[in-house]
Amino acid sequence: MPAVQKQFSFARPLAMRVRSVRRPFHPSRVSSPYRLPHDVRDKLAAALAPFRNRDAAFSLAVFIARFWSVPGRVAGSFPIDRRALADHAELALTEARVRGAIKTLEAIGFLERAIPAPGSKYKAVEEGLHRKPILFVFGSDFAPAFLAANKRAAAAAGRGSTDRRTIRPQETRQASTALPVVSPLNSPKGRSEAERLVLMGEVKKECGLPALAFDPDPRLEAALARLEEGFRRSRGG
């Protein structure tokens, strides 16, 4: 984290800008999909409790953390443009309230001003010389909490990727039992009366010979007998 300054000069002394507020501070839910980490939220709410602009400061802190507390940015510096944030849909703050919220966040240590780079405080533009924007960093009391929250989120994402469901050997064996049961092989002991049925009806075997498919012809039988007798005589039988 870049070096930051611990002492700042304000337009008014801090004691004049702080009003003793006896009511406990319960931050209202801001219209943003981002939520502060629990430890950061509790510490920020406790530090903002005595300030009369605590609601505006809390909303601005959530807005800033949404974009600058992510990994890769949390340790860097960033500008805060009051004119661009005035009347923003998620903040609903005027430019003056944004300015006051920034000062309050600096007072509690949520924001600290980064040491400016050496050189001129102005830069040349087409309209002339413009003052360079003031860069901020997260304070030393809040930056470690953001870093820890990012580590927890990364660890949770890593555990989620390794918790995929795998097929276990027991599940494989249970799945194999669901296959259709193979019928037993034909054997004398395994035969039943159902095996005697065919597509066209029942086949009867009473004499052990194959069933006749047609009625016998006497003339054909006599001709076959004479042919067999003539064949035996020609062979000398």
C-alpha cells in the first residue's frame, strides 16, 4: 500500500463539525447490489455514530468500496469527483453533501490522502491550467479488513469449484444392479409347459417323432417303395 499522510488540515476544527448524537446509528439499506463486509460495516457504523452527516458518509463509503475495494484495486489510489457524484441515482447527494461526506470519511480514517507525486499541482489542458485531482487511499484501519474479505471470498470460490459431485464406486455398483435380468439358460430342470407353445399353437409330440406338416398320400408312398425296391435289386441286394 502506498504511503499516506496521517495529518490533514480541514476548513473547520473537527470538534465544530461533530455533533453529539445520542441515538444509535443503524445504517439504512442503500440502493446498491454491493454490501460491505460485516467487520468493515460494523467498524464504519461505530465510527460514524457521532456525526450528523453519518447517513451521507455511509452511502458514499459503500459507493467507493463497491468499485475500489476489489482485488487489484484495494491497495491503489483513486480520485473522487464531487461534481460527477452530485445527484447520482445511487447516492442522491448534492455536491456540498458529497464534500462533507468526504471530510467525515477522512476524519474517521476510512479515507486518507495519498502523497502527491512530485511536480506541479496543475496540468495543462485546452482551457488552461487545471488543478490535478486529489487521490485517496483506504485508511490503515480499513484497508486490512478489505484485504481479508477478498481472501475469504477467493477461498470460498475455490472450495465451491472443488465440491463438484463425483461418481463413487458404490454408486456405480448400485447402477449396475438396475440392468435387465438375463433369463437363465435352457436346461432340463429349467423347462416349463410354456416352452411347448409356438406362434401357431401347441406342438404335440406323443411318439417321439417330429410332427407331420401335411397328410400322407398313398400313391406317393407306393411309388417311393417301388423305387427303393428297384434300387436294392440293382445293387444285388
